[in-house]
Amino acid sequence: MIVLTIYSRPGCHLCDEMKAIVERVARSAPGPLAIEEIDISTDRDLEVRYGAEIPVLFVDGRKAAKYRVGEEELTRILRDRPNGSRGSGRLGG
């Protein structure tokens, strides 16, 4: 299972945009995906680490994007991740 983690905070329009894109890509993914949303405003250490970069997207624990990601770009990131299938032209397959 691929784990997508979005670090965000309430009231962040870029965060809302990224969450919507991640959800659309996840619906079309052929394999299982888990989406975790982490509110950095509830954790001082996370606020210090990611506050200037949100939203930040991690794929399987590796930073994949910050600020913005497009559907095609996220599809490519998922397809080309170290444990993903390469060259098939399809997400994860």
C-alpha cells in the first residue's frame, strides 16, 4: 500500500488544493493508497519544520512535493517511486 502524507494547517488554500488533487489521483489509482493528513498547527516541532513550506506531500515517507502538485505530476511521482512500476505508462502498474 502506498502511503500519502499531507502536512497542512487549517485555512490554507494551497493545502485544500493539494488535498483535492491527491484525492482525485487516489480514486483513479489501480492499487491501494492510504491518505494521511497531519495538521502541523497542533505540533510546535512540525510547525517549525514545515510551517514555511506547507502543504508538503510525502509518498511512502519521502518528500515528494511542496506548495503545489498537479495530477499528472503526482501520477508520475507515484509511478516512478522506488517501489513502483516503471515504464508502464499507468499509475502503479
